[in-house]
Amino acid sequence: MTDASPQEKIAELAKRPDIDTVLDQYERIRTEIRERLAEELGLAGEWRRPYNESETPCGRPYSDIGDAVAVQMASSANDTHIPDDEWPRAKELFVEIAGRYGFGDPRVIVNEPGNHEIRVRDRFGGDIMLGTEKATVLSSGTGCHLIQGAGSGEATPAPG
């Protein structure tokens, strides 16, 4: 794809859902994960958003497509820690829910007493992470997607 023309890259990206559709889907997944953790593990407390969402131009091979973006969604944090004996069930819920939406096999990032982190990826390079140490954090970032309405006409070159 690196040697492809901008029009070919846009055609490839147009096969993907647009960024607004992806963000809506990711938020549904995150909401379901938070709700199930509360229901099944008793994860008490409020989920807050300590960081804002940020949008960036796509990386290679789509860095020359101005109508394509990747988004790091606002992380959700809960001051409640998931205890070690409940982590296997939290991991199972996370993988089950994300898997229903097309996310692949989990990758364990950290698995130590009192400190756990797991990540899943979708076929477009997006990921969702669940971690717990002093608090529990749920974060996600999309792969590269066209903005809504792009891809049907001429390519907008990336600034530069």
C-alpha cells in the first residue's frame, strides 16, 4: 500500500467504516465493558475521563491523505482496583465483549500481582486496553479512517 497512489489509498480506506461510525462503535464497546465490570465484579465508583480525546493525521501508509484520521479516545478511569482473584473474570469479560465486535486475540502487556494490562486490536489497527493497578483504566484508539463524507470524490492532500 505504500507505493499506492492517493486515490488507491482512499479507495482502500473507503472500504472501512468512517471515523464517526467507528467512534460510536468503540463507545458502545467501552460502555458495555464498564457496565459488565460493575454488574459482575462489583466495580464500584464512578468512571471519569481524566484525558481528552485527540485526533491525529494517520501514519504511514496513509499519511498523505488529509481526509483520514486516527483518534485516541478519552480514557475512562475508575478509582477502584480489580483484585488479583477477580482479574481472570475481568479479562474474560473484556475479551468476550471486544471479540463480538471483531477484535482479535488478547495480548497481555502486564500480568503481575496487583498490576494487569491487556490489549486487543481490530483489523484496522485500532485497539482497546483494560488495565488495573492503583485504579482501573479503559482506553482505546482507532486505526486510520476517513472522515464522514470523504472518499466519494477527490482526495484532500495532507497539509505539508
